[in-house]
Amino acid sequence: MSPVAALSVATAGGPLEPAGIELRPLRDDDIRIDVKFAGICHSDIHTVREEWGEAHFPLVPGHEIAGVVAEVGAAVTRHKVGDRVGVGCLVDSCGTCEFCKDGQEQFCSTGSVGTYNSKGYDGEWTQGGYAQQHVVSERFAVKIPEGLELDEAAPLLCAGITTWEPLKRWGAGPGSKVAVVGLGGLGHMAVKLAVAMGAEVTVLSRSAAKRDDALGLGAVTYVATADEDALGKLKGSFDIIINTVSADLAMDDYLAILRPLGVLVNVGLPSEPYSVRPGSVVGGSRVLAGSNIGGIPATQEMLDFCAEHGVGATIETVDAKDVNAAYDRVVDGDVRYRVVIDTATIPAV
Ligand code: NAP
Ligand code: ZN
């Protein structure tokens, strides 16, 4: 096979540059996907800038992958050539431990394999979806239902499942009051999903800039947290808070706006520790929780729900040449609300 056109980072913090990558020959259970769109997740940026620790270079990021099956291995049964499929943050797991059997491959006891910057069971480093093709075991590709466009579906593979999981786990639905902190890629999906589940949604964003958008997404209340005493006025208001902020957050102030027994779920992953006063969780018996992506069955369930409820990501599509500028715009909180790379624009080298 000739090399596949991809966007690759050579060293920590370096730019994404066109590169040709070799994908493994198809195994019996593999499919080859013609990648059409790849979303830019803030985790891609944390990783290539080594904000979470050392990464392995050269590195092709991308774990929000949407495309069409181009070829299938001899033993593949789940997908066929021409199917629309997606790949998220996981590409392998042991398949036999209690968590894998339960469809929670992200907690695999042997160790799940991430879509990029992860060492596979074959000892090779994985490469992600900013590329024109991707090879993956059929077990880790999900079906993108009719009714969802591939570009708007791509971000569902990470931003969608990551916010779906805690909303489901903690019972978002009719009668529950959900606050979403940070209106970025994950945040805007949390709003759309919680609204579609029937919850009453409030958006907490730093400034007033995203107010109209948030109300357009179905939130009933919008609070600019930079306003004086904005949080003080909300004390004891919410059943569930989904914190999607990629930076530090004043945990005590946000725990205080939960109702007794309420839960604050952190999905944002800043590199520095949070500070929490014990009394902030003990008072009101509040829960401070986290949530890490989601397994393959839940990802399929989320995609089917999205197709049924007409929920796709709100996207800005960029060409390969604009991806480095897009990274800076993500960090500035300037994107409305997920950047998706049109992989056809990645030049061959
Ligand atoms: P994003 O699009 O950049 O959104 C993050 C939002 O946080 C921004 O839009 C902004 O919202 C707010 N924010 C950013 N910097 C801030 C600051 N300094 N202070 C206060 N608020 C700030 O990022 P994303 O792709 O949604 O990812 C969000 C976080 O989740 C990242 O840390 C990412 O690594 C993590 N993540 C976790 C999982 C998981 O499994 N748990 C999965 C994917 C991603 P406003 O402008 O509205 O204030
Ligand atoms: Zn992600």
C-alpha cells in the first residue's frame, strides 16, 4: 500500500504537518475506513503539547473519526464496504475481562488501547484520524445511522459519548436540572443531549458572548460566570453539573450551586489539580465525580439516540492548511462549537 496522507506532529508542541503514514496490513477482523471528517478535541491539543505528560512522536491525533468502509478483512461480519462508520477514543481492549464483557472497554483490566499515542497489543504505537484512511478492528467501529451527516457525526465519537455517559449515569431527564459549565465542544454536546433527554438545562460560560447560541441549543437559562456574584445567586439549584472546562475551576463555588445529594461530574481534564474543601461535599452530601469517555455499546446507543432526535454537533469545517490556527482558536474558546477537518484537503507528500 502507498502511504496514507495524514497530519502529523514531529515534536512536542510542534505544528501539524502533512505526512505519509503506513497503516498495518488488514487483519482478518480489521476494516479499512476512508476517513471523511475528523473532529479536533481539546484532548488532541493537551496531548501534542504534552500538557498531560510525555507523548510519543511523530503523532497523528484524532479520535473523532467519521468515514466509509473501503475494505474488510476475511472474518469481518459487523460492517461491509460502503457502510458509514465512526471510530472514537478506543481501538482495542482485551475483550475478556469483566469490564470488556460489560461493554465498558475504557476500563479494560489489561488496558484499553487509545486511538493515538497509545501502544497497541502488537507493540506498535497507534495513529489517529487526521488522515485519509484508518485501519481498526471491526469491534471498535460503530455505525453512523442514516439521518446523521458524517461531518456533524464525527464529534459525537468523543464529545458526544463523553457527555452522554454521565448524563445517563446520573439520571438526566424530565424533572432534572442540569448545568453545563463551559460551552465548547463537549459543553455544547452536553447541552444538546441533556435537552433531548428532557432535562432543564442551564449554561454557565465565562462571558455573555455565547448567550444566544446557548438558548438556541435549548438551554433555558444562561449565566455569565464573570458577572459579580453570578454563582452566589444560584446556590442549591442543580441536580447535575457537567464540568467540561479544560482549565482549573473553583470547585467549592460550583459544588455550592448543587442541590443536596447533587453531583458535579468533571469531564474536563486540566493538567493541574483541583482544590476542594471537604465541607463542600460533606455539606449536602454532594457527590464530586468524574467520567471517562464511554464504551462501544453506549457509543452506538448514543448515535442511535442522536439520529432519532436530530442531534448532531454544531461544526466549523476547516481545510488541512488551517488546522494549526484552529488549535489556537480552540484554546481561546473561540470555536462555534467543534472544528472538523475535511480530510480530503490533506495533501499527499
Ligand atoms: P473546548 O472545546 O476547548 O471547550 C472547553 C470550554 O471550557 C471552552 O469553550 C470554555 O467555555 C471553557 N474554558 C476554556 N478555558 C477556560 C478557562 N481558562 N477558564 C474557564 N473556562 C475555560 O474543549 P473540549 O474539546 O470540549 O474538551 C474539554 C475538556 O474535556 C478538555 O480538558 C478535554 O481534554 C477533556 N475531555 C475529557 C474527556 C473525558 O473522557 N473525560 C473526553 C474528551 C475531552 P466558555 O467559553 O463557555 O467559558
Ligand atoms: Zn476527545
